[in-house]
Amino acid sequence: MKFAIRDDDLNYFFTPSFIEHNIKDIWDICPISMSSIPFVKGDWTKNTQILEKLGSNNVTDDIVASILKDNAIYDIAENKELVSYIKEKIKENKIYLTIHAIHHRNEDDNLPSLNNNFSIGAEFYTNRDLTSKLRDAINHLENIFGQKIKIFTPPQNVYNEEGLSAIVKNGLDICGYLPFSKFKVRSSIRMMGFFNFIRVFYFKFMSRSQKKVPYYKYLKVNKIKIMDHKSLQPGTDIEKLYNDFDYIYKKNGNFVLSTHSYGFNHKMQGSDKTMGEVLKEFLFYVKKKNNVEFVTLDKIFGDK
């Protein structure tokens, strides 16, 4: 089994001390694949606190309108200390960069309707063609950090056909939820192909007792690959996290855990443990298993 950690939202507002505090004990076990936002729009720290405090179901139109008024763009390149630090950690094989978004903001005239999710951040669930803007963002990251950008992690973990088209045209593999929906069969088949749809449908049927266990290997779609993942958030069921891992381990599959290290101090729902404490305990559990290789996300997909 290959095991990788996807850590979202690296951007201008991060600092080396902030990163060190959150994940210095983790990358000694597993390197961190950090999903970066090259041109985050608006005050990310302020807006994240507002949205997470309210919860997706309580964000009003007024709150969204207020956030949209802030159109300042914060280029990650302008945080020189952060750039130098990340480049050093890349050389030490502790950090691997992927791209998470352009601005991490959906700028469609009408925001999508998403259940239990922040549609304002769902940049690639869109009616706009983001191909050239995504290409510019990729080039920007590669020029700054000196690392080839091969993988895209969707903001808010959602994307539609237009968003997928921009990703495919830029030749990026995807780590995110699969574009599978038994309620939108035609759209799912268009996005992932008929045979992939059947494969995933069969897997979900056979693993129905496990409920929403992630698919255990990548799918080849339109000359790219898509890999599912398991999300660790404050609301994650800790017991199910272990059960999902064990299920995939028995199938000799691969496992990607996605999280937000900036929230590691948040308490888990129904537990006195923080998200960071849960992650560390889980990693020690995984480490005890035989034949588990801790890798960066590119190794999940294989070398290009």
C-alpha cells in the first residue's frame, strides 16, 4: 500500500513557524503534499474564520456579498520567507507541492448550490473556461518553487464538466472526490467514462456496508488520472477513518488522507482530542502495518 497526506490551502498568509508548529512531527513519518493557492483572493485568514465559525448551512447572502467585495489578490511569491522555507523543505523531501486553486473563489454570476459545502470557494464548479488562468497559475508556482506541478486538488473538493475540462487541458492528475453520482448518471459518465462509472458503481455496491469508503486506486480519465481520498475534518467519524483504512489495506489499495493542518488545534466533534492529535495517532496505527510506504501524491499516480 502507498499512503499519502494531502494538506490544503497553502497560501500567502502561511508562515514557516505556523507550518512547523502544525506538521513538524508528521513529515518525519509521511511527507506532506501541500496543495497551494498561488493567488488567493481576499483576506484568507479572516474569511476562513468567518466561514468555519458559521458553518456552510448558516452562511447568508450578506456574508457572501461582504466577502466578494474584497478583491485584493495576495501572491504567494510576495511572502519571501515562506517561499524560501518551502523550497528548503522540498529539497529535504518533506514537502511536495500540488495546485489547489487559482484564487480559491468562485466568481460565476450565480454561485452553485452545494449541500453542506462553501460554494463561494468552489472555483472549479463553474461555467467559465479557466484553462488559461490555470496554466498561468501552474507556471507561476513552477517558476517560484522550482518544482514541476503535476497534480490538482479541487477547492471544496468539487468540480463540474467545465472545471474538469480546464484541468484535463493542462494535463494535471486529480486528487479529489470522484465525479460519480448515482443521481446524475449522464453527467458522471461524461466526466469519468462509462467503464469507470461501472467500476466505481460496482465497488460502492460491494462496499455498501462500509458506506462511502474511498475508491482504492486511480482511474484513467481523458489522458489524466483521478484518485479518491478520505477527508479528516473536525466532523470526521474517527472509528470510520480506521475502518476505511483497514478495508482498503485488505484490498491492497492505496490511501490518500486529505486534511487542513491550519485546523489541527480544532477539537473533533464528540471527542476531547484535536484533529492534529487524531492524525498523529492514526499515522502511528498505519505505521505498524506491514508493507505500507509513506509517499508524496505523485507516487500514488506513478511517475509521468
